Amino acid sequence: MLSPPIRRSRGLPKVAGLLGLALVASGCTVANSEYVTGGGADGLRIVLPQEPPTLEACQSSLTATGVVVRSNITEPLLERDPDSGELEPLLATEWEQTSPETWTFKLREGVTFTDGTPFDAEAAAFTIDRAVNSDLACEVEGYVFGDTDLEVEAVDETTLTVTSPEPDPILPLRLSFVEMVSTKTSTTEKVREPIGTGPYRVADWQAGQRLSLESNPGYWGEVPAYKNVNYVWRAEGSVRAAMVANGEADIATSLAPEDGAGELAVAYANNETTALRMQADQPPLDDIRIRQAVNYVIDRKLLAETLFEKLAQPAGELIPDGIVGYEPDEQIWPYDAARAKQLVDEARADGVPVDTEIRLIGRNAQFPRITETIEVIQGELAKAGLNVKIEMMDTNAQLEYQIRPFPKDTGPYLLMIMHGNQAGDAAFTLDQYMLAEGYQSSWGTAEFDQKIRAAEALVGQERQDAMAALWQYEQEEITQYAYIAHMSAIMAKSPNVSYRPNSASGDEMRLAEMSPVS
Amino acid sequence: MTGFLRRRAVTSLLPLIAVLLGVFFLARLTGDPANLYLPVSATPEQRQNFIEANGLDDSIWVQMWDYLGGVLTLDFGDSLRTGESAAAMALRAFPATLQLAFSTMLIAVVGAVVIGSWAAYRPNSVADRISSFLSMTAASVPDFWFAIVGVWIFAVSLGWLPTSGVTGGMASWVLPVATLVIRPLGVLTQVVRGAMVSALSAPYVRLARSKGAGDLRVVTHHALRNAAAPALTVAGDLMVGLINGAVVVETIFGWPGIGKLMIDSILGRDFAVLQACVLLTAVSIFVLNILIDIGYALLDARVREKVSA
């Protein structure tokens, strides 16, 4: 039986024509992009590598959140000057230690949150309580306060006392991480958008698309130069650099040397230091000679000059210059492949299972050329006689190995880490990375813990000296880490914008410090 | 035809369920998202609260039944990252991907038909060389390279186009579509060329010529119609790839589509959003495959007879 004839050939062109017409009729507008149009075109445009996961103020110790929120939408009581390291007044005008455990803060008058509620001692107490003492599991609690709960009291409208269980000489510095939020903020769950006192407030945030800030008309301080600020995000560094080169953005952050920002590139020292953490409770890494061998095979100078294009400095400690507790005469392991091989051979002769496979774990895109860096190190370790296998992971997978509780039955592994001390005091690094039970430490000794605690209890020059001495001790007696390099960051900046990045810019990019070039 | 559609729906159901279960189990193999969402100092209680609040404390089978129940009621849960409905996020992103995919395929099909037919009609001509060049390029150059080079040439050096984003009107489309179209255009051109070479040497074409049909009529009304079936099959496969999310292009150009959303969801261990995206694309691909089958039946009487039977 014959099928009826079908006029086929005219159907497809019609469909094609209709599709074309539909596209033209839509004005070439991309679906899901209606939010992206308009708003703030004459303002400041910043392109970030990723969207902030949240703008919740108590999460602002997360880099991707803090870079937008801190000192822009919300403000702390005090802020640390990244150049001098000194604490400067912000929402608190004065502070003093009124007993070994208690600090008293005098608060700024005439400040209101963007929802109209007043900023006073009640609001400050509410915020600290919410961030530090609640069950919200805030990042700032983990990063700055650990297990410590604080007692906060609003003495009167402008006087606040904060009491810690033990004397804490750097409590004001810790509190500089707590961004003040309105008392109308939920205490039972984290919020997406904070109500703060900062020079800007959220105008429009379309997840996945764009974040717009507008200047806070009731801001207590100096009016910022830009009325509107638009953030967008592009994962590819070369696209971010191209956006500034093409005049589509004014500032692009987190660039690599090869991203091509050219004359628009501005390199600046950040607080990040790279290192290998050695899981020293697992053989053969439980033998200090193997950990020393790992240190000997890393040619830090070569890495800094080649892969990091002279934008990094060889490191002998986990904090850079400018942080209290930095040792200026840091002892950097020399590159000595022969000595490394000798140490491995000695260990083998003593029955240490040096042929056991060691995993060398890295996080994709954690810093420019991390893969090449890890490959270089693996090659050197192989020459020294160790059996090392590279494993590159995404952030979540790598964090399982970086943060306690560590996975079980992993075998020995070397973990590439990059640590940025945002706070300006080595205590924040020591607590997490050096204490035997630190959240990001694989092991230690009771004696080293004691030294750390003793140093942290000191103030002034004594504190500086005691902390600085710990790095050498760690390298000689503990050797949990092979420090690699103090890193730098690169941003692309339009010639139309006046801004000088500093060591804190990666974590806290203060919009009020930016202005148009007249 | 109704019977055919019913049979097709039933046979597609199994792969659809396999995809749903596959993404469910594979996502959970990637680890606990607690480290991404909780501070380093999170207490065991806080970790437990997080796990319970997100239903991760139940056995994997209970989670699976909950998930499948949610699928039936179109409730995929909320995003871990944004707290928004996962289904709403997926549905909002999907049209942007469809726009990109359809625009790309439209250009690829039209371009492939013109170049492929010309190349088959005039072997070793300019069109034939373009055809070879396109197929070689499609096979050997990765998307991201095209995208980055395109940005630097057309946006930065020449200043003709925006680097990325979706606010530049027609200009915003050029680089993403141009990047995406290379592969389907190259592949389709070769398919059309091959099919047309066969068709142009077939007896019915010689018969048409002997009856005095002109070159254009021979190509468009006789050869091309018969060469369309294999091209349609390949175009369908390529379209599936585009609908599945032009991940690289969407990520590089900041295109607000489902590919970018899926990548963000994977990196953020945002299981609910990932599952909603995968289901949406799987259903779309299922519908697209049915449309391809229908198109195939319309083009080929033999297939149509089988369908009718």
C-alpha cells in the first residue's frame, strides 16, 4: 500500500524561518538575562572569578563573600590597616582592656543600619552573639574564635563589654572580623543579604548573573565616589582580563600572569603562602628523614622565578611579612636533591617503607600553575626515590583532606595548601595549622602546643619574638610542612579608576577607596 | 503514529530512570558537602544538624525514594547555595541554553546544506575545500581555544564585539554562537557532502536530468531531499549535545544557561539543583529524539510505513 505523499521539503525551511524570526522578534535578548540589563552602567564595574555563595555577614571570612561584603555593605567595630597592621576605629571609637578577660568598647553615635534601625550597643551585642555564640555555624566563628564563646553586654547605648573565658590580648583584632548587622536579622538561620551600616547596600542580586550595590544614602561617613557598583563573575581569567582591556569592566581580580592583562595588570603582595602539608602519622611520612627529604627536593627559588614569574618569594614559614609573628630571617630549605636521596636511602636501610605510594593532592586552580608546580615536585620526589602519585581534586574533595575530621585509611599523602592569614596575627595560623589538634593540622606535639599557647598569651614585642621563633622550631622538630612560597596577586585595573590594592584586597576590597581618575 | 509515540515513550522511560538514578548515586559519591558549607571549626553537633537538615542522614535508599517521590510531584528540593527552589533555578536557566542551541543549529544546518551540497556538486571546488577545512577544524580545535582566541581577536584587538555577557544585544550572540557552531557545522557539512555525492549519482537524479531539470532543481528537489535523512540523524545527536549544556561556552562567556548552572552545582555539591537540571535536560532530549524520529518518518517513506504499522 502506498503512503500518502507528504510535502516534506517545504516544512524544514519553514521551521528554520520561524526559528530565525523568533530570535529576531526577541530582540536577541537572552532568556534569564532580564535582570542583567540596566542599572549602574555609569558606576564601577568589577569582575570576580566566582559569584559570592552568600552575602551573609557572619560568613564574610570566606574570601568570595568577604571581598564584597566587608567594609562595603557591613562594617565591624574596628578595622585593621593592612599596611601598618594597626587597628583603626570604625563603628567603635575607643576600646580598652578593662580586666584581663574583658574589653570595653565605646561605640560611634548617630549610625543607623540601612533598614533604619539604630546601631547601638544592643545591636553590637546581638551581632556578636549571633556570629559567635549561636548554632548558626558561622564561618567567622570557626576562623576567628574556634570553640570560644564570648560574654557580651550592652552596658548603655554606646558602651559594650566583651568578655572571653581566658585573657585574650587580641580580642579586638578578632572582633574586627565580626560585621555588624541589624537586630532584625534572623538568629535561627543564615540570611542571603545582610542589613549593615556600610557605605553601600544591596540594590539587586540575581543569582548566577549580577550583583548590584548602590550607595547608602544614610551613611554616617564620607560619601563614596561611585554611586553604583556592579559585580559580575567570569570563571576564565583571560576573559576577566579582556573585559578590562575592552572597557567592559573597571577591575578584574584573581588573574594569572598568562591571562594577558598587560599594562593594566597590577601585582601586589597578598597574604597567601603555599606549602605542602605532610600527613606525618602515616609511614613513610612518619619518619622525619622523609619529611626532610621532601623539603630538600623543592627548589623554591626556581619555582618563584619560573612558574610564579618572580611574583612570589621563597618561604620558610606559613605567614608573610606584615603579620605579627613573622620571622624576617626565615630559614628557607636549600635545594639539595643529593641530600634528599641520601635521607631516603638511609630510611630505606632502616626498614622504613619508602616505596609505599604517597599521594600528592592538589586543588584544581587553587593558584596559577598549581598543576605544573605539583608535577615539578613529583618529579623531584621520584628522583629522590619516593613513589608519588598526583591527584588533582575539586574544592570539596580536597577540603575533605584539609579539614578535620580527616578521611580514614587514606595512606600517606602530601597536601598542597595555600593559607592566607587575613587577620594580621600569627595566632590565627598557629591555632589552625600548627596545634596538634588544629582544624587543619595533621599532627603535632604537646611540647609544641605548649609553646604556641605560651606565645599567644603574650603581648607586644614579646609576642612577636615568641611567635617568630616557632617557625624555626616547627621546621626542625615537627616538620609537618614544606613551605614553598609567599604569593602575590594580580588584578587588572582600568586607567579610569584610582585604586591601590593592598595585602587585604583579595579578602576585603574596599569600594570607598576607589574613585574615578579625574 | 499515536501507537509509535506510545511505544517510543515507553522505551525511553527506562533510560530516563537510569539517568535519574545515575546522577543521584554519582553525585553522592563525590562526598559530603558539609565542608563546603560549614566552618572549619564546626562541632560534631553542627555537622549533624547540617546533615539532618538536608536529609543526608537517611540511608541512601530512603534518600533515593524521597528523591523519586519529589520527581513525581516536581519537587526537587531547595538549593544548598541559594535556598531557592531547584526546579525554578533549572527552569529559569534552560531557555537561555535552548536559545543558544537552536540558533547554533539553525546556522549549522543552513551552512552545512549550502556548503555540503556545493562541495558534492563541484568536487575540488572552493566549497569542497571549505568543507574539508571545516571538518578538520571541528575535529581538531577545542571549544575553549576558539572562545579565548575569539575574545582576544574580535573583542580586545578589533573591539567589534563584547568579550562576554548577555547585555550587548545581537553582538552578545556572535562569539558564543560562532564558537559553538564550528563543530556541528564541520560534522554536518561532511555528512551532507557524503550523502549528496551518493544522491547525485543515483538513477533518479540521472532521470531528472534527462527530463531537463536544472542544476538547482536537481540539487534542492531531488538529491537534497534524499540526503536529508542521515543529516537529520547527525543533527539530532549534535543538538542533544548542545541542549545538554554548552558547558564550556556558557562558562567562558557568562551565558546564563543550564550548562553553567550544572557546573556550579557540581562544584558546590548542590545535589538538588544538579538533579533538577539533569532531569530537565534528559526529558528535553527525550522529546527531541521523538521529534527526530517523526522528522525521519516524514522524510523517509520506508520508515513512515514501519511507524504506521
